[in-house]
Amino acid sequence: MNNTSHKLASYVDSLRPIIYINHFDFHATDLLIKEIATTANVYEYNDAGGHVDFDTKISKSNFDLETFLSAFDNNESGESFLVLKDIHFYLDNPKVIALLKSIAFKNLYKDNFYTTIFIVASQLIIPAELDKFITVFEVPIPNINQIRGIIQQFLQDLQFDMTDNVIEELALSFKGLSEFEIIQILNLAYQQGGYIDTNDKQLIIEEKEQIIKKSGTLEILNFKETLDDVGGLDNLKSWLTQKAKIFNNLDQAIKFGVDIPKGIMLIGMPGCGKSLVAKATSHLFEVPLLRLDIGKLLGKYVGESEENLSRAIRIAEAVSPCILWIDEIEKAFAGIGESGGASDVTTRLFGNILTWIQDKENTVFIVATSNDISKLPAEFLRKGRFDELFFVDFPNGDERKKIFEIHLKRRNKWNRMIDIISLLKETDGYSGADIEAVVKETIENVFLDPEKDTVTTDDLLAVIKTTKCLSESLKDKIDKIRKSLSKMNVKPASEKKKNNP
Ligand SMILES: Nc1ncnc2c1ncn2[C@@H]1O[C@H](COP(=O)(O)OP(=O)(O)OP(=O)(O)O)[C@@H](O)[C@H]1O
Ligand SMILES: [Mg+2]
């Protein structure tokens, strides 16, 4: 018996009369119940077949639930397990409740009456009348050792071989899925290719996407951006590339004793690539990207927001390795610590997030982005929370050159005649977003001009002349950001400025 079946058996032995197994995988729960039913007879009820044989699922009699329960209400024929599947729809029926209560009561107090009820359902509905009798049993998801075992068993059944390294890598990606889901993916992978290898990680990611979509608190994002789409920010890029090597070899890294990267905070100027980098980390780390919107966590009932956060964290952990992106974090947590600055709920959420980041030992890599850290409480930025804080400034000359190239090439309008160097003098203080806007507008102008078919330096210069860049239009805000950053120990995301005309 493993830990899970042991725990379930101990509930039965201690006369818990109704055990509610909140799980969708009936195959897994059947195996579990069978394992502990050493001396008990098992009787199953489900809506499709009425009373069915627990082993064969062949219908024995097409009773409705009430009739089925009534038959067992007077059962003194030794130890019995009643397995009631997906009956949560009936848990508002007074007769059903009364029968469940009566059987539970007899199990507790009547001699020679040993009937334990198992409700197995994918939804947890506990009527107030049964609250005292019900024990909720959560089937834990398999740990890494168990996942290895599942994969090995699968291979053995198919008489199929796989190197230890591939097993290890798949096992890590499977973390967070149930046994049922793992076997389904293995089956699918095997059927599709006739073999299973690390390329099948994509199937695992898709399955995990399903879990997140159902969660409602997190969003899974699919961006095609890679670090090649980011112009400049070389310090940041090489730091991330290093951490990616750890994430891409998590198993070996952990065995070697490398600390798992916790996360990064990107602070800085608007439109300069913070969100872009967050998106690109997903490809770089080869893991799913989840976005946490703090605003969406806020609920109207007491404790609801905290529960939402803890659910989001549980899902992120289940889906890990993954990236958890918290964009514009200052908007959610502005004013904490100042009197009257933030609501109690926000303050509590903030505290919970801090504790989680501080203590976490999982493979959820956090990417937090923010413009204005003067509004963020200082605790958030203290060392130990994030592995590193990076400051993303307006691009220097070299970086602007690369950004121009990236956006022109993306739109197939890059040509050797374009003299980008001569654009740099005119674009000091431009953000990446400004440059992108210039490129877009120029291409549009050229398209609409019947005389023209290629983009020239002059076309770009003409648009630059009429554009007001962000650093000008947001001058006050930007001065404030710089001032708040001057007191902080943050690393520049770009290499030392050079070639800035
Ligand atoms: N360094 C860069 N390289 C290439 N493109 C860039 C760069 N910085 C910005 N851009 C372009 O500008 C767009 C907006 O940038 P992004 O959303 O990353 O800015 P941000 O730093 O998150 O700004 P904000 O603080 O306003 O959220 C990007 O999608 C990209 O097209
Ligand atoms: Mg952004």
C-alpha cells in the first residue's frame, strides 16, 4: 500500500461514514478503492447503469439512487463499500440526504453494521445536513518517483525501451498531471509516432494548457516572440540565457545542486521591451507562459481573493516548470504601506505573494514587470525575493539600430540602401515602441504612394520628424522613474552605452 491508499484505509478503519473523493478519474479511484477493499464487498451505483458490478461494470439492476440506498439502509451482511459515482446532482434531494444520513449514522453507532459510503465525483458539493458525516479525500497527484514508475510500467507493458535521460526529462514535464492524464498522453504519443521521445513534451504542454484554461484565474499565453525579436538589452538577455540552460536541464541541474532560479523583476521605461522580454522567456525556457492578473483575483466575499490567489499558485505549481508573468505589478500594489493607500485585501494578497516568492522551492519562474517602482513597497524589491532586478532604459544608439532592423525585417522592408546610422541622431530618447511606430507608419506611407515601392532612409526620416517620442511626451513621469531608480540597486539591462550619437 502506498501513502494514498494507506490514508484512505485509515479513514475507513476509523469509521468515517461518508468519504467524498473529489476526482474525475474514476479508473484511478476504482483502483484505489479496490486496493483497500481487502475484506469488504464493493457495490457500485452510477447514473448510467444503476447498480453495477464494481469489477465488470455490467448493470445488475436498473435501480434509481433512492432504491439502491434503501436496500443498503438495512444491510447487515458484513463489511460493505458503497461507491456512488457522480451523484452530486442528487445532493439536494431530501430523501437521498436522509438515506445517506441514516446509513452513515448506523455505520457509526449500530452493531454489526459496517457500510462505508464513497461518493466519487468531479465536483465537490457538501449539503449542510451531511457536513458532519463527510470526510473529503483528495487524491494527490503523483510525485516524481511515482511518475517515473508510471512511465516505466507503460514501457514494460508495451515492451518498449527508453533511455534513463528521456524518462527523467518526461517525468519532470509530467509533474502536475494525474496518473490518468499521464497515461493518456503516453498513449497518444505512442500512437502518433510509434515511439515516445522528448519531442512529445509538446503534448504535455497542451494537456497542461487545458488545466489552466479551466482555472479561470490564470491565462495561458502563446507568443511567437523569441529573444531575437528583442533589440539590445544584452545584459538581460545573457542573464536569461544562462538561467534558461538551467531550466532546459532541470533534472541534471537539481541533481548537481544548482539553485532553481526564482524569478526576475524588470523595471523601467515605458515601451522599451519589458513585456516583450517576458513573452520571449517562454520560448527560451521552453515552458508554458502563464499570466497572473492580480485584479482578476479580487472577489466580493470574505477570503475569496486570498483563496483565488492560493488556487492560482497551486495551479502554477502543478503546471510547473512554467513562467508566471505578473505584468505592471505596481498597478496592483500601489500604496501599500502608506496610510489609506491600499485596501486590506490588497495588502493581504501582497503579503501572501511575498511569502510565496520568498519560500518557494519550485520551478515556477516569476517575471514581474513594472514602470514605476516608487509606488511599490520596498519589501518587494529586497534581495532574496527575485534573483535579479534589471533596469530597462531607453535604447542607446546600437540598440536603436537593432530595433529598426528587427521591425523592418519583420515586415520584409529591410534593404541595404537604408542608412540606419543617420536615423540614430534623430531618435535619441525614442523607445522601442516609438521606433516600431515609425517603421509602421513609414511602410504605410510608402504603400499609399503610387510613386514608391521601397522604403528609403528619407521616408523614415520624414516620419521621425513628425513624431513625438515617449520620453518627450512623458517627461515628468520618466524623471520620476529615474529618480526612484537612482536609490535602488538595479542592474542595467543594456550593456554600457556606446555609439550614442
Ligand atoms: N528592445 C526592443 N526590441 C524590439 N522591439 C521592441 C523593443 N522594445 C519595444 N519594442 C516594441 O514595442 C512594443 C511594446 O513594448 P513592450 O510592450 O515590451 O514595452 P514595455 O516595456 O512593456 O512598456 P510598458 O512599461 O508601457 O508596459 C513591443 O511589442 C515591440 O514591438
Ligand atoms: Mg509592458
